[in-house]
Amino acid sequence: MSLGKRLKCLRNDEDKTQKQIAEILGIGHHALSYYERDEREPDIKTLVKIADYYNVTTDYLLCRVDIRDEMKEISFCFGDRLRELRIKSNLTQSQLGEKLNLSKANISKYEAGTIEPNIDIIIFLSNYFDVTIDYLLGKSDFYHKTEEKSNVIFSKRFKQLRNYCSLTQKEMAEILNLSPSTIGMYEQGRRVPDLYMLKEIIDNFNITADFLLGRSSDNSVMYDGYTNVFLEAKKHNVTPEELMKAITFINGIK
């Protein structure tokens, strides 16, 4: 199964035309047609849009997993998210109420979950705190709306991965066949990898695409024994993925 075939299957499941899906995603239908024929690959921003629309993981889209696990709803409700965002912004309930032309009592009721906001309030809060509506309603933990801040999420996760593996930027660059300056730009949020390089990163370091792109907060993908696997793979001049496949094969014939 390829990315293109997976996109076509998902679209057919929705019983929609390429033109309809393209309009929903905000791309040209010719571009979607190229994606489905595997003649082009979407950039990371578009990949995330597609995953969000179909409610699947980016790893599923990239054919790294075959089970269509939908993005799980997280436990926070609107009130919890509103309280969290208000506190992070150093606002009292009264101050937030003034911005919404509401009383402190109403803000308190929103946070307690005793009343629900109307759509105008939700849109205002989404814009004011610069978060997605899905995040605000507790449907997603993908926080930021802006592409720039999404880049920041990737840069932080990428740097976290490098530090976890105790690699210098130069060593990371050698593994990915990139220049150290490119690694630096990734970590500064000044540049994001294309889809090919994203696959290289997740395959070499055995990490999920969703974690790297900030669509999941679960860092359990970087499990305790990973560093040893990485170092062994480096010693034998193979990728961790290749080493794990070899280990699985050997265990299977014992």
C-alpha cells in the first residue's frame, strides 16, 4: 500500500470526488490527483490537514501502520481547556470576562461546565488564544493554528530526539545525509523537512510521525531501550529499523 492508494481509499470511503476533497483541504484537485497517483507527495502542512480531515494518524497515511486508529478524544472538556488557557495567559476570570463582555460568573460557569458557550464565543476564544477549535473543545491535542507555531512544535520535538540520542548536530546531519546548518535550521524552526526527509527521520529513529509533528503528546515512542538499539545500529552501519527487522527475523527462526 502506498500513500496515494491510501488517500484514494479514504476518499472512496467518504464517497466524495477528488474535487470535493480538494475544496475541503484547500488545495487544487489536480494536486490531489497527483497525490493519489503517487506522482507527487504532499508537504507536511497538507499531510497534517489530510490526517485531521480523515481523523487518522499521519503514520497511517504514510503506511507505517496498517490499522486505521482514529485520533482518540482526549479527556479534557471545554471548561478544562478554557481554564488552562486563561491561567497560561495570566488572566483572572474577571479580566477574561471583560474581553468577552461577559460577567465573571459566566466565565466561572464555562470553566465548571455548567453552561456551554455559543459558537461566537468559541470562535472569539480560538482567535484570542490562537488555538484550534478542536483543541478548545477537547477533540484534539494539536494546539496551535498558525503554521509558524506548528514549525516550532516540530523543531522542539526534533531537538528533543537528537538530545535523547546524545547526538551532536553534526552527527545527526551525517545520519540523515544533511548539512549541520540544515539541522540547525530545523531546530530553530526556520525550516521544516519535506515528506521524504520526514520519512527518513522517523525510519532512522523509530519514532512516530504524529509525535514528531505535534499531533500526539505521547513521548513513549522514545522508549527506555532505544538508545542501546540506536548505538548498536550505528556500530554496524545500519538503521535502527533494519537492526530491529534483523533481530525479529533471527528470533523467528530460532
